[in-house]
Amino acid sequence: MIKKILILFVVLPFIAGAQINEKNLMTTIDYLSSKKLAGRLPGDAGYTKAANYMARNFKALKLVPFAKNYFQKLNVEYNEILSPEHFAIIKNGVKKEYKLGPDYAYRGFTGAGKLNSEVVFCGYGLSQPQLGYDDYANIDVKNKVALVFKYNPKWNIGGKPFTDGNPREKAIVAAKHGAVGILFVSFPNDAEPQKPIGSQIAGAGEQMLNFPEVHIELYMADELFDGSGHTLKEMQTKIDETKKPFSIPLLQKIDMEVHTKYVKAKEVVNVAGMIEGADPELKNEYVVLGAHLDHVGSQAGKIYFPGANDNASGSAAVLQIAREFVKEKIKPKRTIIFVLFASEEQGLYGADYFANHLPFDKKNVKVMMNMDCIASGDSIQINGGKGLPELWNAGKDYDARHAKLMVAATGGGGGADAEPFAKIGIPTLYYVTTNGYKHLHMITDTPETLNRPLYVEMVRTAFEVVKKAVNE
């Protein structure tokens, strides 16, 4: 007997955002944050690998190159932190070694040096007698190391703000007074004092090749203060209350060594590809979707900063949204530019170069959307909604029908890599999460720390807003 077999053909509905799923997103993040890319420092081999990887993906999607081979070239400063390195505090003749990463980190643009030196606490590290404030007045730092608060005070004198607040600027001030190195420490009186982090922000001035810059933990500063009759917390309180310097020599010494390789102008690349608009008129209008590809690199071959959230998450999102348009054969009316910026961590240099070297009139850019640190935290936030309420509402409406994770808070344009675009009058949106900076610039910014469900919903929400921007 022949049995009849009934075969049912089920037509599945189209699933919006099919390419935007955890597996696809995490595949990119896992690679970008891997040890082989060593923190994606622009100018380093790890960043070059990241740029080539993303360019290959753009080519596989048959995106139109924005520049030759998808690479837009620019030059930036480069500083590689090499071994051997060590850092120790000498107390009562006994040397105690500390560990790079958990205990201290070098500033990205530290100079090289081998020091066995006394330490002087110099408050905020400011010398601005024109404002009536000088941490270096009446204190001898010649051939010694200055210990200073990393940031400028939250107060001012007579309503006039302090300048020279970046690490290189404070280092130059210390060197002018005879110091041979500088130690930065976070505010002990903050509710959650900042841990030592990797950072590429330097500030104005020429690189000092032989002047070490180190960010140390609070407990290391406490060791240096031991026997002085004061504590770091007490000193911050005293200076903040009186708005007057209180610099003192410390009893302990430091012993350290670090080596560097500095290049004043090294070539790096933005990575950019396009999907050309299908509408005969609107194709000459542009939507830019961007994220920075770089992070803060590695140090002395001992540690690297993975940058999974900052900003492998944004880079992976840009790629997945491009993949969604291509794989689902979505034809945008306007042209979309997918761009991954270099050197955001150093000072928005990639985004600034891109924004100011457009091959068409900036007035033709309908919106620039930036994605930065979008895979950690607890909710979705889209800044720039006050300037672009229709696009912001598109994201809010989509989220209300799905995850219900988007907060009502928004603001004006700009911020991070959106800032150079906002400065020249291009409307911007900035995708970010709330409470997402727990691991910022730390060796713990790994894929394991990400809020993956939130991340997927963030990228799908962004995709809906991009669709509206390119078609309406």
C-alpha cells in the first residue's frame, strides 16, 4: 500500500534585522577585541589588521569604496610602550614592585625613562600665577618626580577656568620646574575614584621623549604619603576648601623603567564604503553611519586593552547594518556611507579628517549617526533628538513596540565622533547606552562583560532609524 505523504510549504514572514543577531555581532567583536589585535592602537599592526578585516567585509558586501581600497589616509602621532618596564616604591630601604595593569598604567604618550627618584606632591600640577594659583611655588621638584591629581579642580578662582589640564600639558609644566617624571592619581574624595586606565589623550605641546608619565592606584599614593603626616584625601580636601596650593615633599622614593618608540606623524586610515542611493535625485544626499575602530593599544607586551565595548561594539554594529541592507536587498533612496574612524581615543582625529574632507557639499549630508560604547549598561539612549525629533521618534516608536529599553533623555547634537560633524553644521545622532562605562579603557573591557540582549536591541533600533533617514 502506498501511503500519501502531505508536504506543507510554510512561507515564513520576512524578519526585519535578520542579519542583526548576537552571533554575527559577537563574531566581529571577538576578533576586534582579541589579543592578536593588541588593543587596535592606530599606527600599530593590530589596528592595521582591524582595518584590513573591516575592509575585506565591506568588499565582500560589494560596498562602493569611499576612497581607494576603502581606506582614507591621515597622519597622527604614535607612541609605542615597550619592555623592559617595572615600577616600584622604595620604603624604609625596601623595594616593593607593583604590577602593570591592576596597580598602574602608563599614559599613552608617556616618555621613556629609568628613574630612582624622590617624590613631591604638587596638588593639581598647575602653575598659573596669573590666576593666583601655583602648585609649584615654594617647592623643590628638581630631579624629582611630581605626584599630581590627574584632573583639574572642579572649582576655579574668580570665575576664570584653569588651563593645561591634559597629561602632556601637566607633564610639561612639571618638567619646566625641574621634575624628571610625573605620577597621576585620581581624586580620592570621589564616590568612585577612577582606576588607572589606558588613554591616548595627550593635550597640547611637543612630546617629551624622556619624561615618564604614569597613572597609579590610590593605595600606591597612600604608600608614598606614609610618614608625611598627611594623607591624599586630606590634601585634596584642604586644597579644595581653601583654593590654595599645599605641596609637600614625600619620604618614599620610586624606582621605575619604561621604554618607548615615538613617531610624530604616522599614517593611519579610516575605513569607509557606500551603498549608493536608488533614487535619481536623492542619491546625491547622504546618511553617514560611523563608529571608531581604534582603542588604546597595549603596554610593554604585558597587557592590552581589548576595547570590546569601546568600540568594537560600534564597529560591529556598522558592519551588521551594512550587511542587513545588502543581504536583504534593501534599496535606499539616499546614499549611505558606512565609516570606521581612526584615532578617536587620541582626539577625534579620524572623524575630524573625514568631516572636513568630504568630496561633496556638507549640506548634502542629511544626518551623521555615531555609535560608541553601545554594548554595555542597562538601556538605550539616542542623543541629538532635540535637533532631529522625527528620527529620534522613529527609534523610540520601534523600541516601544519591541524591547522597551530606550530612555526619554536626549539632547543636542555632537559628542565623540559626531562632534566634528556637528561643528560644521551637519545634524547628528549619537547612539550610546546608560551606565555603560564600568570597564572603560580597562583591561577588563572584554566580550564577557557585555550586555548582549541590550546590544542586539540597540543595533536593531539604530537600523530602523537609518532606514527612515535614507528613505523619507
